[in-house]
Amino acid sequence: MRHCVWLLGILSLFSQPTYALDWQQIKDEAKGQTVWFNAWGGDNAVNQYLDWVSGEMKTHYAINLKIVRLADAADAVKRIQTESAAGRKTGGSVDLLWVNGENFRTLKEAGLLQTRWAQTLPNWRLVDTQQPVNEDFAIPTEGAESPWGGAQLTFIANSATTPEPPKTPQALLEFAKTHSGTVTYPRPPDFTGTAFLEQLLITLTPQPDALKIAPDNTTFAEVTAPLWHYLDALHPWLWRKGADFPPSPARLDALLNAGVLRISMTFNPAHAQQKIASGELPATAYSFGFSQGMVGNVHFVTIPANARASAGAKVVANFLLSPEAQLRKADPAFWGDPSVLDPQKLPDAQRNVLQSRVPEGLPAVLPEPHAAWVNALEQEWLRRYGTR
């Protein structure tokens, strides 16, 4: 036994400098590279944060980080698939991609991602591994994704008009009936709109365990029947009587701010604080969720197998996990996106700041269904309600 311990100790002595040397080589290779980071661009706070990241990468790492702002990550996924089909094994147009859920599953199963790199990032040691950082919508990441933020479906209301929010699906239905035309949700396949469908399905279905695996064609109708029954009852009372749906959460925010809607929704629990700080929501806005809990996850960045600037992409991903970047991102004055770092792994000063930026009173986090449910729910929603 002593010999085993001695041998492990010797190996660790060799592995640590080797690891540091490997990372130094990656940083050296990354200098001067242009990294094309494809990311959702539907929020001003997100865009401004990524512009700051771009500046930091240029100043401190000599990396030219180009942000490609996407309406939907699926657009970049299709581009990666097209390049692969054309035999473009190197020099791809996407170096780093903000992705999760169904899009990650699509790329991973097709072998279009680099794997086993995320845990080799120096800042991985600071990650809170109690969060679901090793799986994405029940799909094992296998080091193909690096986490960089937390998320949870969150409702927003205005205490001036809605002092007591609905805390269950049944209460939301009654609220919509009482305040006809003042409730709605983003049109799927908008990410937040689909998350709302998942939220309802998780809390309404009598078979929650069925959501942990890919949907079965023979049981899909049975598992989802309570969801469609609920939406059939809800839609006549929605904004524009459910004949039209806003394209994005940003549109819901605008309608809430204008007093047209009583409820907005987001996938960022600190979103209301950030929008109050920017003046885009009134000071009386507040966040809430269902008492049973709200669906949540971790969001990631990934590197395509044919990335042109793989080294640069890894350096960017590592910076996104740095305390500096995570503390700024968690600040509602900038973005308010929850951190994936473990506060206990940080120095006292940073730990105290990070803990102060965790939104209070969050409901329990309900795990996302298996990634295959995303497309199945969206397609059935579009079939039932998309042509109205």
C-alpha cells in the first residue's frame, strides 16, 4: 500500500508541471488567433458582457474574439452540419458555440464536437461540481462542453398591479381567466417558450420518470395529455386570445413594462434585477416561481471538431470560468447570470462578493427533461397551435 501511495505521489509530481506546460503551449498557440464565438444575441446585457470579454481577450491574451450574434443556436448547428457534409474537417466557421440541450445532443451524437477538453481547463478546479455540469439535458457531456452559467425559468410581475402572483399551474390558469389578455408566453421554439412547456409538463404529468429518457412514440400522447389539456384551457384567455405569441422574452418584458401584460418570463433568475437597473422594467418588478419548483439547468460552451482556432477557443472558455469573468457576469448591473463556481473554492473576498450576488428566495431547481423531449414538444405544439 505504501508503494502505491509513493508511486501516485511521484506521478503527481511529473503530471503537474507537464499539465502546466501543456496549457502554456495552448496559450502560446492561441496568441494572434481569431476566435469566432457564436452566441445567442437576444439580450443587450448579454451582448455588452460578451463585448467586454472580447476586449479582455484582446488585451490580456492577444486573441481576436469575434462575437457572432445568433437568433437561435440551431442556425450555427446547421452550419456545422453543412460543413461536415461537405467534408470540411478543419477550418470551420465556428470556433466556440454557446449551446445546450437538443442542439448539444444533435452535435454530439453526430461526432461533430471535440471531447474530453473541458476538465483540462485550469479554471475547472473552481467549478461547483454539485451543479449538473457533467450532463446537459440528461446527456453526458464527456468533456465536450465547459459550463459558464446557471439558469432557471423565472416569472416576472409588477407588484403595483400584481401583488400576489400565481404559484401553481392551476393558479396561473385562474389568474389568466381573471385578467384576460394579460398573460402569454414566447412562441416555441423560442428557448424560454419551450422551457415553459417543459415546466408545465413536469408539474402536470402523472409520469415524471418518463421524462428522464427519450420520449417513446407509444407513450408520448399519454405522458403529454395533461399538458395539451391545460394549454387548451389556457389559450383562450391569453394575450390576443392565444392566436398569436410574442417572438421572445424581450417582447414580453416590453409588454409588461407597458402595462399590457401582468407576467413576463425569463431563463435568468436575476433578469428582473438587471432590467430594473437598466430602466427597462419598473422598480416594482419582482421575480417569482411555482411553489413546486422551476425548471433549470447549466449552460455551456462547446468547440466543434473542425474549429479553426481550437487553442484560442479553449483559452476563451477558461477565461469565462475565471473568478473575474464569473463575478462580473453574476452582477445584475452587467448581466446577473448565475455563476457555476463553488464559492468555497474562492478567496474570502471573492467568495463574499459571489454569495452576495445569488438571488434570494429562488424556488427549487427542477431538472430538465431528456434533450429529445425538446423537439418532440415543439413539433407537437406547432402542430396543435402554430397555424392559428
